Amino acid sequence: MQKATTVQDLLRVFHQEPINNETSNFFIHTTPGRGENARESVKQYFRINKKDNKRVLFMGHGGSGKSTELWKASQELKDQFEIIMFSVTKEADPSDLEYVDLFFIILNKIVEKAVDLNLDIDPNLADNLYHYWHDEKFIEKVSFNKKEVEAGAKAKISFLKYFSAHINGLFSYGTESKKVVRDFVKPKEKQLIEGINNLILNVNEELRKKNDKRLLIIVDDLEKLNISIAEKIFVTDRKSLISLKVHVVYSFPIFLHYSTYFTEIENDFDIYVLLAMIKVRQKNGEEFTPGIETIRQIIGERCQLGLFGEYVLDFVIDKSGGVLRDIFEMIEDSALRALSNNENAKTISMEDVKVSYNKLKSRYIRAINQSQIPLLTELYNDPMKSPITDAASEFKQLLRSLVVIEYNAERWCNLHPAIEDFLKEKKLLTRIQS
């Protein structure tokens, strides 16, 4: 994609999507602003352990650039691995997600990959999965077209692709059929897992013969789940989740790091890697130049910096707290405002961006309640900016909503600038005198 040279172009290049093949020229290395290279850790770990299936948690805030880093890792690993990467929010309803749903998505993606690569699938494996699903009462309950199901059965792999694709579609909506599928699967879960694992083994063997590669599955956007659903998947149903015998990366919500169950979660996975938020200020409030310059470079890769008025970029970077999603939102929104006022606008003004920032601030304000203000004040006054672990439930929610942001390997936290500004304006943020 071409770099923006006009205010109109800003609406194109700052659309809030992770970097992909079409926008790969915008990618930059962000380690100086983060403190550690999480992507490199993941890459090296899989390269070293290519022959042994590894399960990795990739932890970070929403809006930190995690999807972009995972995409880049997939590009750097594709010489040794056949990558299957998908977003759960695009494949299923994130407000009603269970591990069973993930199994179906993964099954469908593996079948699609095998068909696309023209791999030889053992007829016995396809036959076993076919018999698993070919239940007359079940087919009637989920309202499948029986003739189409039977047509797919003529070639068992076609049946699998037909069936998994159609069942996947059920998980995108709040239908009764979704419950029927889950109720059908759970009593026969071990049989399904065995069938998927045998298929994985078959595909990996064919890949080994074809190009000496192995499957690597990357499940993205799990950090966008609400707390109760995330805890059900990673705590209650974790043993099922880790039963697939394949290299896998699960994006992992940073707020679950503060769960009382985190040690158990950590023990069931091989490693977890933290993608730190880009830091624009230090614990003492002073500017962090490497982080500021990293974000300036991210913006500069996408557009000419002359499109911003004096001090506009400084304001955007500082008020973002390092959250890339917020930076993109403010730039996109302020560009639209500038064009609404003057369709021939040449730059974004400070007035434009302050209006956009106030809209952003309003969103963050809606994420807090009166009972949380003492916790926010406590963090604000803490010179070490330590996580508030004695109020874990509230703190998890604050992390999920990015009201509180965790930074780099030292694991310190700070208020989002929008929340800090709001609380100061309302005189709700009191500085304790030393």
C-alpha cells in the first residue's frame, strides 16, 4: 500500500487493521519502544523445537500491535512451518465462545489447508470423522440439507470440508443450533480430539515428505474476549484446549496474568511471551524517547509527517499512552473532522485532534465506575506503579479496558492518559503528599 500524501489518504492508511501482506511495507521493528523482542522469542522457540509440538501463550493488551507481531512471526517462520493463522472474532461470536467452537474452526482450517496443498489424506481418518458426524438425529436438529450432506459423503474429505465449514458458520451467531452442536460434541469429545489429532499427524507426515514442514496454528484475538469467557476457556476448559497435538500459539489476555489460576495455566503451556505496550513515559512521568520515536516511525512509514500541524503528533503520541489502536483512531477521526470542515484540508490541526481526543476520552470514561477511583488513585500515587493484586477482580477489568496499561518486562502499570486527565479535571485524582 502506498504511503499517504494527503489528508484524504490518512483515512486509508490508518484504518484499524493489523498489518498483512498488502500493507507489509508499513511494518517496523518496535523493540526499542517495548524493551524486549517478543516476536523473536516466539520465532526462535519454534525453530529450535520444530520436531516437538509446543504450546505458546502470546500475552499482551488489545491495541498493542499483537496481531501485527504475530503476522510478522508467521512470515518469518513460513520457511519451516505451514502456518494457519486466524482471528476468533472473525470466525465465531466472541461474546459466546467455547473451546468446542475453536476445535471446529481448527478442524476446518486444517482440512482447507490439506485440500489447498493437495495433500494425501488417509481414507481411514476421513472415514472415522465421517462416521462421527453422520448421525441422522443430529443432522436433522441442526437443519442441514440432507441431500448436500449425502453428496459430500461420496468423498469423505469433501464431507469433512462441507460439514466443518457449515458448522463453523453456526458459531458466528447466537442460534439454537450452536447449543445442539456443543451438546452433541461434549459426550464424544475424546473421540473428536482423537480424530483431529490423527488428522494433524497425517498432515504433518505429508508435509514432512513434501517440503519438510510442520503445521503451526496461530489463534489470534483471544485477548478480546470478556473476562468470564476467557476464564472458562483458559481455566475451566484448559485441559481440552491443550489436547491438540500440534504447534500452536494462543493470543492470551494480559488480565488473566492476574488470575489466581495463572500458575496452573502457565504449567500447562510450554512458555508464555509478553508483548509489552510501547512506553512513551517512564514511571516517574518523564518522556521515554525511544518509545516516542518508535511510534513516530510507525506513523512516518504510513504517511508524510507534514500532514500534521505543529505539535499535533506530540499530542497524539503522549495522549495515547503508547496504545497503537488509540493513535490510529485519533488520526483517522481527526482527518475525517478536518475534511468535514474543509474538503481541501492540507493538514490536521491541533483543534481537530483535540476534538478526537475528547471522543476517545469519553470512551474510556464510560469504562470506569465510582468504586474503582480509589484503586486508580492508589496506582497514581504509587512510585513503583505496582499492580494492585489485592483487588484482582477489579484490576483485571481495568486492564481489559485499557484504563490501566502494563508496560515492559518490569511489569509496572500506569493510568491511561485519558483517564488521568479526566480524573484530574474532576478533582478525583488526589496526590498524596509525602
